[in-house]
Amino acid sequence: MLRLIPRVENSTAMVLLSPLLALTLTALSAYLIFIFILVDIPVSSVFFTLFVEPLIDSYYFSELLVKAAPLMIIGLGLSIGFRAGIWNIGAEGQYVMGGIAGSAVAVYFFDVEALWLLPLMAIAGILGGMFYAGIAAFLRIKYQVNEILVTLMLSYVAVFFLSSMLQGPLQDPSGFNFPESRMFHDSALMPIIWQGTRVHIGLIIAILLSFIAWFGIKKHMFGMQIKISGSAPRAAKFAGFDDNKTVWYSLLISGGLAGLAGLFEAAGPAGQLTPGLPAFYGFTAIIVAFLARLHPIGVLFSALLIALSYVGGENVQIDYDLPKSITQIFQGMLLFYFLACDILIKYKVVFFKTKN
Amino acid sequence: MNEGLFINIIIGISIASVPLIFAAIGELVVERSGVLNLGVEGMMIVGALLGFVVQFHTGNPFLAVLAAMLGGMVIASIFAFLTQLLLTNQVATGLALTLFGLGLSAFVGRAYTEVVIQRITSIHIPLLSDIPLVGPLLFSFNPLVYLSLFMVYLVWWFLFKTKQGLILRAIGDNHDAAHAIGHNVVRYRVMAILFGGAMAGIGGAFLSLVQVPIWGEGMTAGRGWIALGLVVFASWQPFRIIFGAILFGGISILQLHAQGFDITISAQYLSMLPYLATIVILVSLRIRLKNKTNRTVPNCLGRIFHSTT
């Protein structure tokens, strides 16, 4: 039999080892699943395309960075909220709303060339995401309605809203009736930081934001407040922390960041608002946050790892005609193993014989 | 409104609400035992795929439904193992389950996207089904419709009329106390989670076997999440699940028939209705319960249990 004995102190070795163990187990399981499902394709070459090629080929590596940026920004916001025990599961909706709000600014000033345009779009994106997450915060505080369900339901609504906007006010008047906005003006596009690729300044902003958040959580009282609210709600109450404030801040921060990521995506790789904006980043960022153990700097690394699976998944789709859903299987399994392996930090696993 | 349209609307509502009834009644038992499984959507989609695949290869609807049940249970067992034995966070594990289920079903189901199967047909009882109005309304639904109602009754009977049901509810309300008097908390919870998986599996299969006889990636379209909302709406009371599900079914049918009534709202706004309705209904429930604490919510919902003895 197998038993879990609580450790007196968390194991430092396991804090570092458990992610590696989880990765190894995920790779092994993926290998076994592929052997089982892919009869006529050599599994090792699929593996190479999935996990190695994006790292050694400069084009694929740049695409990896393009995809990592929104995951970092959204994952960062979610990790702050999750620490406080506020489960914003609908970042996808806030991402879409931010994208719509920011793009509306770009479309309104479509022939203006100005330095203030991009910052204004970013502010609109943040406000769009904040507004959308704010609905959930309001309903939770006023009516005790669960924020998991509200944010999720609203993310479905956001996708339909995007579609109605693209067939209505934001549609390109000279676009042959395609459900797309007009192309953004050059000064409304994210500056490219790696010439010849699509890597834009959003990546640097994401890294900066992570460090700001890390510093803020460490030094600011608010960091303490969300940590205590999440791990010991009663203690938070006795300490006089305002519960409603925690809900508002958690949802507004995560919503605002998701909105910013949405605008970056529209003004970055796409250059216009399209129905393809919702790319599941909002949901995947949940995995990013957990893989980072809700740590702001950890988010940078887990976002890169998840972005690797995205790029690898697309390559496998092109090279071997396999569905992109391989990515989701991989991500789901990774989170399973990661959660399971983290048990080793708090508990010792002991085998013992059952006496009969 | 003529009789034919009326009957069509009633049948349409029933077909839209049955997947929700199955998924929600399963999750209700899970939550009554004190576990929050956010993987309903993932278990449903796996059920939808397996039911479809088995129906396509065997043409036997009984086997198809059975396969969907088993598929839901297998996926649920991952959740049970992780949360009950390895004590992982239930919210995160449930989400991982949904992502995994969506991905796995899309991957395995890619060979079945362009085939059509024989829909499971409604029953026809001679004489009874032929009675005007009453016949079609009472005696000629799909067999799974009757099964869903029976499952609701069965769950009510189990939870409130049997000793095991009482123990399960006790575990959901106070797992430490239940453990102290000798009940096996983990075993009850694992059973409840597996039952939840089986029900979500059938609910999913109803979509691919009855509602539309085709398989499509992500065809559950958030119904698993709506089912989670339904459990809250029902205040964890089995029979209220039926009312809630009919309400949602009605809204989604309204969305289909609105075009017929010359209502000029764009299609996108109509499609938002079921999701917005979920929020509105949850809010209105809280307004109704104002100043009263909701006593039916299981106290240990989502909390991790680890026995030190």
C-alpha cells in the first residue's frame, strides 16, 4: 500500500524536482499515446517536430516568442487572482473584449498618424477587459454569484459579440463584406523588436510587467492581502482585510491584463480585428499560471513551455496532417502530472505492507 | 399556435434539456459528497465521441450509450485519482480534465467528422402514442428522455431515502466528523465522482446520438458549464434540476424559433441567450434567497480531505 505522510517542512528539493518529473512523465505518456494512435508515422520524428524543431529553427523560435507574449500577460494576471482564491476562468472573454475595445480606437482613428494612438488603444484594451471582469466582481460581491460560472458564460458571449461587431460597426467598408475590420494604420501597429519576424514589443512589456508584479507582491501590502485571503480566509478577516477589495482587485487586474493581451494580439500579429482573435489563449493561460505555481516570474517560463507546445502542435499539423488538438492533450496531461507531482513537496510517500 | 407546432416546441425543449439533466444530476451527487468537479464539459465531450463511434461501428444504440457511460467514468477516474488520492486542487484538476477531454476527443474523433449515423429514434407505443395531443406529449419521446427523469428520481431516492445517501450527504457537510465515526470518505467520493462521469457521458452521447447525429469538435459548446450552473440554481435539490433544465432548453428553443416569428434580432445576439440566461438566473436566485443563508450548499464543497490516522 501507499500512504501520504505530511512533511514537517516543505521539501526544497521537490520544489525543483517535481516540475522536471512532471515533464518527464508527460513526455513518456505522450509517447505511449502516440505509439497507440499513430500507426503509420514514426513517433520519434513527430516528437522531434513537436518539441525540438521550434527551439532550433529561428523562424519557429520567433513564432514561439510571439505566442508566449499573450500567455505571459494573461497568465500573470490570473496568477495574482488565483493566489487570492478568485477563480477568473473566463480570461478568454476579457481578452476578446480588450481586443474589440482597442481595435475600435484603431478603426476610429484609422487615418491618423500619431504617437499617442498605440498607448490610447492599450488603455482602451485594458479598460475593455477590466469592464468585462468587473461584471463578475460586481455580481460576486452584490449577489454572491460564483465568479467561475459568470466569467465562463461571459467568454462565450464575448465571441458572439465579436462576430456581431465584425458584421456591424467595425466591419471594413471596402472589405467585400468579409467579417473583418480594416487594416490598422502603421502607427497603430505594435513595433517589431526582431526584424524579419512577428516578435513585437509586447514580449518586453510582458517581462517588465512580471517583474513589476513580483516586486509589488513582495513589497506591497496588497501582495500579503491576496496571499492570506487565498490561503487562510478567516485569518484575513481577523486581520481586517477587506474581502470585497480583494475580489475587485483580483478580477480587475486579471481582466485588464487579459484585455491588454487581446489588443496586443490584434495590433500585433494580426494587424486588424478578425474572427480568429479568440485563440484559446485565455484558457491556456490558466495552465500557464498553475505551472508557474502562481509565481509572477515563473509565468515567464511556463508561458514559453506552453508556447512551445502550440508551435510544435502547428508544425505537426502541417508536416503530418495531424490535428492541432495534440497541443491540448499535451497541455492537459502536463497539468495533471504537475499537480500530482507537487504532492511530493508537502507529503512523503511511504510504502508499507498491509497486515491481514 | 397550432397543435403540431406546440408539440414540436415541447419535443424540442425536451431534447435541448435532457443532456443538461444528465450532466447536472451527476454533478449534483458529486457536489453533495463535497467535491467540485469542473471537468463536466470534458467528460461530456468524451461521452459524445464514444457514443457516436460505437453507434457508427455497431449500430447498436444500447452499446453506444453504455460506451459513453464508460468513457465518462474512465475520464472521471483520472480526476478521482488525482483529487482523492493525491489531494490535488479540485479547481485546477477539473479544468485540466476539461482541456484534456476536449483535446483527446478532437484528436481521436478526427476520423469521424464526415460520417453520419442512424439517430436513436423515439419510441412508439401502439394505441397510447396515437392519442391526440396526450399521446405525443407523454408516450412518444426518446427512451433516454424517460431515463433522464428516472435518474433524477433515483438520485433523490438514494440521497434522501437510503442510509448510504445519508452518509454521502454527511461526508459532504463534514468530512472530518464522518471520518471520525468510521465512514470511508475517499471511497464514497470516488464512487460519486465515477457516477458523475457516467451521467456526463450519457448527457454527451445524447447530443451526438439524438440531438444531431454527427460528430463535431467541441460540440458540447459549454453545456457542461451550464450544467454546473444548474446545480447551483437547483440549490443541490434533485427535482429542481428538471425545472432548471427545461428553462434552459426553452431558451435555446426560443432562439431557434425566434426567426420563425419574424423577430429581427441578429443571430449572434440570439446565440448569446442561453449563456446570459445562466447568469441572470443565478443572480435572480440570489435575490430570492436574500437575507437567507443557503443551507443546502454542502459545507465541505471543494475542500481537500486528508486523514492523518
